[in-house]
Amino acid sequence: MTGVPAMVSPQPHSETVERLLASHEVRMEGGLEEAEVRRRAQQYGPNLIDAPRSMPALTILLHQLINPVVYLLTAAAIVAFVFGQVLEGSAVLFVLLVNTTIGFVAESKATRSMEALRLLGHRSVRVLREGRQRILPAEQLVPGDIVLVEAGDMVSADLRIIEASNLACDESTFTGESAPVEKSESQVPADARLADRSSMLFKGTAVTRGTATGLVVGIGRDTELGAISQLVREASPARSPLEKRLAKTAGQLVWLTLVLAGAIIVAGLVRDVDPFLMVTTGIALAVAAIPEGLPVVATLALAQGMWRMARKNALLRQLSAVETFGSVSLILTDKTGTLTENRMAVATVCLPTATLMPKDIVAGAANGADAPLLQGLLTIGGLCSSSDYDAQKDEGVGDPMEIALLRAAANAGVPRDQLLAEMPLELQHAFDTETRMMATVHRQADGFLYAVKGAPEAVFAHCTLVHFPDGDAPMDAEGREDWQQLVRRLADDGLRVIALARKSAATSTEEPYAELVLLGVVGLRDPARADVKEAIAACRSAGIEVAIVTGDHAVTALSIGRQVGLPVNQSGALEGHSLARMDFDGALLRSTTVFARVNPTEKLGLVRAFQDAGEIVAMTGDGVNDAPALRQADIGVAMGKRGTDVAREAAAMVLLDDSFSTIVAAIREGRIIFENIRRFATYLLACNLSEVMVIGLAVLLALPLPLLPLQILFLNLVTDVFPAFALATAKGDDTIMQRPPRPASEAMLGSPQWKRIILHGLALTGATFGAMAVAGGPLGLEGSTLVTVTFLTLAFSQLWHVFNLRHPDSAMLRNEITANRWIWASIALCSALLVLAVYVPQLAHLLGLVRPDMMMWTVALLASLAPLVVLQLASLVLRVARGRAAI
């Protein structure tokens, strides 16, 4: 615990009840006096944990602006305004506005969806004060209060159990253990791990069976739940891989812009150029060097991926998280509620004559002599219960293992309500932790039926007969040992085992556990979700490792690991207490696929260790105990239906359908988006490089400025953006999930991409200078007329250039680019915009263009096709050389 009050032992689970009551100055019979309650409330504050605030709109807005490319564009706009280039500056600011709006709308929508998921219920609690029971809001509890709980209650503070009767608690959100945990007032060792503190009830858990009186030993932030919340606040997720890559690319662009500007200033000083012309040229070069469309298209691509994932039941809270999935190399997954259904189910029924699987335990499935034996066993399971089950809604209230038996009985055609109608309940002997059995007595026409279930060793010890199809046979020592070995095998497979027995008697007052007839044993488990095995196989084929990290027992975690297809080490699971001794060495931990009995702090340490070892970590979970690790991971994934509020708040993504396979779809989407961003970034930078080289060479050759700043902005913001966004809509190829994850250090634009950018930029520049030479030479064009030819040539060559972005191994005519209808739509739209730019007088005047005649169009269009033809022919020659030629 954190910040434990002075009166409270730091280890109340190991203290005697008497000592704790004395240290809290409270009597168990009467509770605290009101005056003392007021004093303690003032000293310790309310029983509240600081609720995570929903992300304010201003924070979401600022998140869109924290981007090096945005900084660069802002600087360009400021320079333009300083030197009186109002239109250029305004155009750049418009780009920033569009980019910011798209990102803000997408992330605001996700935030609103998260707020809709958040549960805000206030709970009440029964407390003993001044000798009377009172029902009060849970936030009014103080240390030293005496609290009374029963089955169905949520625990509202950390309680040291004073008295307990048949008490069990669901701690799956804390420990990952699916089955209810037996609780009692007996103290446990001081070094007991959280999951083994059977003398404690923790805030946020649920009582599933029995009653208890508890002493409040921790409230608010001083509870185990509060300590976990503090870990969540302290966890610091790293920037996403996309943010790092874009920042690196932006840094390269900053240096490129500064070098170009410096070169222009030096050239101008040497040649004694008019300062205003030098500033105009410098602004034109700066505008040409900066891909103004890059942040807009990147944001649109991420937003589209975000919305596409939402349609697949994956709610992402930040745009950058979309691409991060494409970089994931390791998934650390919680077991309970993530890999499993988080509900107990019958996995096997062992009769004296046969062992039956779930498919056999339905009405009409069992054959021959097994059918009446199965019906008899499930009848006892349906009768001997203190829980309720609604078969139509498939919902139950009470002990999860009892609910699993009731569900199996209903599926086999013997529902509890029908059984009780035929054999009314006469008496119930509640489960007792000493006998480890429970019994119910039911009236029959010829007497009474005693239905018994409990721990196998306890039931076996009280059985004298075993029920067979042809009658009851004596249960001797050899037979009892055979049953014991069967139970051990089931337990080794991670099953919780219950034995069922019966007897008939003339009265309802006989000893319930004497001379029983054994019917068989039932193995129960929290079953793996149906889609998990296939999803994990898909992850592994994509080079993504998967490991289970759970607070549950090692044998249970190993069993689930085998069920879902994880390669389990011969050495078995690595338990939490061993991690500190290994110094959380990520390299040493890589060979382990199952981590068991891991507490929240150790889960957090595991995530950090793997991140330090170079992994991009996705963490999945649904419980309170998962929240710190969810927050720390590169991508935290919480369950939307079964997940706790704390887990959902800490995660970057929420699975609305709680399906592990949705993670695989998200990883595929992330990989596609990265490839798309890389492709359109290559396209945009090749276009920008051609603009830079056209202007730069003109300056070096002392030629008139071939393009004006506003014309370059028109190209960058209008004719470049639409083809780039069309490239961003590509759906990816079928092999994308057969490739290994990208290294975290891999740049957005590596050596192959920069080579392609330079080659393509040179081709576009050559075509543009070729058109300028023809127009300014034989045709004798100059001034605005020559600029118009230059503008149209470069614009259309950039449009056709999109077809050069196909995969090198794709066919020339039938490929992912030509098959994309959005590519053709963008070319049609941009062509229309270019026609408007030269034929609408107001727009042409604004851009400094003139109406072209037929000869100008001919030169511009023929020259613009040259780079496409040359590059496609070069690609075909290379493919022929490699033996992969295709049209």
C-alpha cells in the first residue's frame, strides 16, 4: 500500500484480529463513534481514488500541433508574412488548419466514445457505527470502520476479515485468477503475495459467496487499487514509432530548407541580386522544399485507418496508435477475460464408465449406458447449488463454478427450476471450509434425496459406493486411489475439480455426508475464446511473439497456453517472484511464453524490460491489475465489454467485441498504413525535390524564376495532395502478414526510398527543363507565357508520376496503383483543377498564369509524359533482367 495511515499496520494480512482492532481503537461489536468518524474523515479524507479526467478539448488540439512538420510550416508562414507575401502565408496557415481539424475531430470522437464506456456508479456499503448498522455512501468510510459484506456485494475499501462464513471472492480483476478465492479471518505470512492474502478483501473485488465482517484498513489512495492507480499515473508511454519517424523526416527537411536558403543568400550576395527578388526566390525554394501536403495526407490516412478499425470493433484513442500496431513485435497478453471467456465452464465429466467432453454434455448427445449416469450427475449438480442461472439470457448470479454446473445441466435438458419443481428443496447445508463440501436435501415421493458436492478428496472420503449402470458397487481403497489419480491428472491440466455424490434417506435430518454414492467428478476451467488460437497463429506467422502474463497459478496459465497454441518451455512458467532475481533482463526473458503469479508492479517491470530490449510491446488486459502495464506499453489494449474502467482508461485501444482476433486485424491495418505513408511520402518528396531543383538550377544558371511561390503552393496543396491521399487508401497485399515486424529503428524513408526520390525528382526536373527549352527557344515564349508552360509541365508530370509508385515486382499495366479507383478519380479531379487554374481569369491572375494555346498544351503534355515513359521502360528492363517481366 502507499501512504498507509499511522494507525494501520503495513501488513494487516499478517496481524491478528485482536491487535488490529486495538491499534484502530475500535470495538467489533459497536464500531466507531460519530465524533471519531468525523475526526478520521478530516485526517484521512474521503474514500476516493482520483478519477482520471477525460482529455480536455484543448489538450487534444495541442496534440495535433506538437509536430516538427507543423513547426516548419508555421515558420514558413511567418517568413512569408514578414516579407509581405500574404497570400503565400495564408495558404500555408490554411493547410495547418485543415490538418489540425482532421486530427482534432478524429481523436475527439474517440474520446467521446471512451466517455460513453465509462461507468460512473456510486456504491453504498453496510457499516456498523455506534452499535447500529447503517447504509452509507462508500466514500464516507474511514480507517477503523466495521463493514459487513455478503454475496453480491462489491468491496468498497481494503478490509481485514474479522469474521467469515463460507466466504469466497472474485479477484480476477486483481490477480487474473478466474475461480473464486476462499477467504477466512486466519492470518497469513507477512511475505504472502497479493493473490495469497486470504485474510483480506480488496477494494474493487466482488463477494461471490458467504458473509463477512471486515475492518477497514485502507481507503482511497491507500488501498491496493489506489496503489495500482498510482502506478498507472507513473507509467510513461514512449512516443509512437510513427511520431519518431515523422520527427526524423521533418528534421531532415529542416536542414534541407536551411541549406537551400543559405545557398540562395550566398548566391545573391555574390551576384549582387536585388534583395527583394532574392527573398522571393528564397521563399519559393522554402515552399518547394517543404511538403505542405505531408501532414494533411498523413493525418487523413491515420484517421481513415482509425475509422476503419472502429468498424471492426477496435476503438483507438490517438491517431498515431493506428500505425504503431504495424510495428508491434511482442504481445504480452493477460489470460483471464482476454484469452479466456472469464467465466467457468464444464470442460470434462468423468463418470465411472466414461470421460465425456463438452460436446457430449448436451441433451441427447450421450449414448447407451452413459446417458442415465450423466443425467444423474448433472441432476445433483443442478440441485446442490445456492446460485441462480437464467438459461435464456445465459446469465447467472452466484458462484461461477456453480453457475457452470447449472449451465451444463440446462444444456443437458435438466434445468434447475424443473428439478426443483419435481424435488422441492427441504434443507440446505452450506459449504463449509472445514468439511469442504455442501449438501441440499430434496423431497421425493419415497423419501428424501441428498445432493452433495465438494472437494474430491473430501467427497471420496465419505463415499462407500460408486454408481454404475447396473447398480451401485462398493468403493474400496484401490478404487478410491484410482479416482484420486484421475483428479490429479485433471488438476495438472489446469482444471478445477468437483466431485458429486448422492444418497437417499427416509428423513431430512440425517448426517448429510455419511455413506454417500459417488456419481463422478467434473473438471471446470475458464475456457479459451474460440478465435484466440487462430489469432495467435496469425501473429506468429507475422513474426510477432505472444506471451501470457497473468496473476493466476502457473498450472492454469500453462494449460491455457497449450490450448491456444503457444510453445510452452519444458521448464514451464516463470513466476513473478523470480523476475526480480533475473533483474528483469528482457534478453533473458524472451524465451519465456508464460509468466504466472505476476503482480501489477511486476507486469509493469516486464513491459519496461522488453521495451529496453528493443521490442515494440502491445499489452492486452481487462483487469485493474493490468492498468499500469497497459499505460506503459507502446500499445495498451483493453477489453470493452468485460474490461474495468481503470483498464480502459489506461489503454490506447479498446476492443469493443473483446475479441483477440481484432488485434490481428489492427496489426494488419497498421502495417498497411505504414506502407501507404512511406509510399505517398516518397511521392510527395519526389515532387517537392523536382520543384526545388527546377528553381535551384534556374538560380544557378541566372535564368528568370520559372515558378512563383503561390504556384508551388498550388501544386503542393492541390495537385499533389489528392494523388497522395489516393495512395494512402491502398488496402495492402496478401503477403503483408507474412513479413516480420519492422525494426523500431527503421526510418520512414530509408536508403531505397531516398534513391527512388532522387531518381524520380531528376526525371521530373529533366522533363520540365526540356519543356522550358522548347518553349523559350523555338517557340520564343517568355515571361508569364513561359512560366505557364513550366507550371503545366511540372504539374502534369507529377500527376502521371503516381504510376511510378507501384511495387517493383508488380506488372506494368495491372498493379495495385492501376487497380485503385481513387487514383483515377484524383487524376481526373486534379486535371480539372489545372484547367480551371489557367482558364478562370481570376484564378489565373492570382497565380500569375495566362491562357495557353494549343502549342503550349502540346509541349507541356508531351514533356510531362516523358518521366513516366522513361521510368516505366527502365523498370521493365530491370524486370526482364531478373526474369520477372509482366505487362
